[in-house]
Amino acid sequence: MADKGEGKEKKGKKGSELQQKSPAEFFAENKNIAGFDNPGKCLYTTIRELVENALDSAESISNLPVIDITIEEVSKARLNRIRGLEAVERLDEELYHDYETEDQRKKREAREAKEAERLQKAAAKASNPQAVAAVAAQKREADANKGPKVARGVLFYKVTVKDNGSGMPHKDIPNMLGRVLSGTKYGVKQTRGKFGLGAKMALIWSKMTTGLPFEIKSARPRSSTVSHYVLDIDIHKNEPNVHREAQVANTDAWHGSQLSVTIEGNWSTYRAKIIKYLRQIAVITPYAEFAFYYKAETDDKANTRLVFRRRTDVMPAPPRETKHHPSSVDLELIKRLLKGTKTDTMVKFLTKEFDCISRDLAERLVDEMRCGVGPPPPPPPKKKKKKKNKKK
């Protein structure tokens, strides 16, 4: 009995061990915080994050943005080929989502026969070209929907966004895209993003749904080479996992970034929202040009191509980094600023690190802070150097 009790006690202690989670692991488990709720919204949020990163990148070098967005449909069979998985013969049909019983099959075939008969009668009655075309479209849709019902709409998509912005330094790319909460936008300045989360969440979603890595091509202005990375993120360690790294000749003198990620999504339910977002972002950034292309895998008639042309060549002045306002700081921020400052007096520190503090106000603040504190000790006397007698 004593042994069993000891075993239970040990088991309880093991279950209460202190555990830690990386930022990537936290956001993977709570992805709704970053707008990754369901496949459709994940596709929408991925496009939005990559497009806004592209805008920030072009605006940072005062370059008129030219952004290409491509969504390429990827079927399950093609995804398996990319993964290196070969088609195998099914051993147990009941384990698959498209399985149907004999009764379900008979009912489905009866519905399909009834629908085909209805379309045949409608085609016979059609008297004008528009009616004939409408009936033909219905017939094509009915033919496409034949067979066992499977989950429609939720597919896989390769999202690619290309810009003409500042690009990324070659050695920084893995940490910029493969480590959550690392970025270049920390500071007191207006930007579309701040925490270094959006593009990384797309990478985490890709790893969770398809297992495929991120592909990045990037070049800095006047760079002679183009950086090429294929990487994913180690969710538990919050570290980049580089699969391939290369630098190739930049023969076209291109600069910017091109990011490609394959994720699970739902284009059919979020198509209108994605297009509406692109129209709205084109309205509020009239100096930018957007080219959007949706490529269906089988039906070319489902392809969608949109171009939102630039309506002005005048860009707004880039936002400037500001200083901290005294009313918005806390004790921890003041400590951090004191640790990083290069000034040697309190007056200089207040005037340099804070907004709305003039030298006169800084001196008054220092005098007030000295209230109740004794005067600083006098500096130690300087040692006089002994003059050496020169021998004649």
C-alpha cells in the first residue's frame, strides 16, 4: 500500500512541474488573437499582413509601391506530390471523409439524374443565346458536383506577395521571419505593424496545416545579389529552421522582397472580403499600384485578375520617429532609457530623450527632484603633476 501511495505522490509531483512556452508556441495555441480563426479568415489575414508589410517596405525608402499578389489553388493531390507522398490504395473506405453508404449513393444518383433531366428540358426551351449560356453553365456546375460530397471550399493555396521595397539584409532574414516578436518596427513611430507577428503567424499556420516551409527572395537597393531562403519556424523553440540558403546574381537590378507560403484556406467564402480589402487599400494609398491574380488549378474560368492602378505620383512624407512624452512613461521605461542614454547629465537626458521638455523646464525639474537631498559632493581635487627638474 505504501508503494502505491508513493507512486501516486510522485505522479502528482510530475504533473505539477513548472513548464514554459515560447512566444511561437503561445500564439500557435491562441492564433485567434492574431486573426487566424478559421481557414477562410486565415487566408484573408495572411494576404493582409503580407500586403501591409510590402507597403511599409516601399514607403521606408520613399519608393512608389508596386505590389503583386498571387493566390494559386493547390489541390490535395498536388500538395501530396509536393510533400513527396505517393497515392496509395485505400484499405478501409469508411475511414475517408468522402465515404458513402449504398443508400446514400442511390439517393445521390437519383438526385443527379433528376437534375440532368431538368437541365435537358431547360435547354430545349431556351430560345435566346443568354438562356442557352445560363443552362450550359448550370450543366457544367452539375457535372463538376457529381460524385460523393466532400468538404467544398476548404482547399490549399499558395500565396505570393512581391514588392519593390527596401528588401532585407541577407543575414537577418531568418530572424526577421522565423522568430516571433522580432522585428524592425519597435519604436515611437507610426507604422502599420509593430510587434513582428503577422508574417510569422502565416508561417506558423502553414506549418500547422501543410507542413511546407516559407520561401523568401529579397534584395537590397543597389545590391548585386538576391538572397534566397527556404525556412520554417521551430514552434517550441521560437527559432528559425533554415532548409536552404543561397545568394544568386541580381541581373535585373531588382530590389524588394517576394514571399511565398502555402496554407489551408477558403477562397469561396472569403473571396468578396479579400477583393473588398484590396479595393479599400487601393483607395487609401492612391500612390501605390496593386496587381492581383487568382489562379484556379483546373477551371480557367474561375481565374480572377484585378489591377488597381496608381492615381498619383505624390507620396506623403514618411513618419518620423518621435520622443516619449513624459506623461506616457513608467518607471521601467525610464530605467531602460537611462541605461541606454549617452548623455552625462540629467538635464541633457531629459531634453534629449523626452518630448516637450525644454532646457529651462529640465533644469526646473532637476532642481525640484533635488528637494530634500543634500548637495552633491564636491569633485575630488586634481592632483598636481610634479615638475621634473631638468639637469643642466
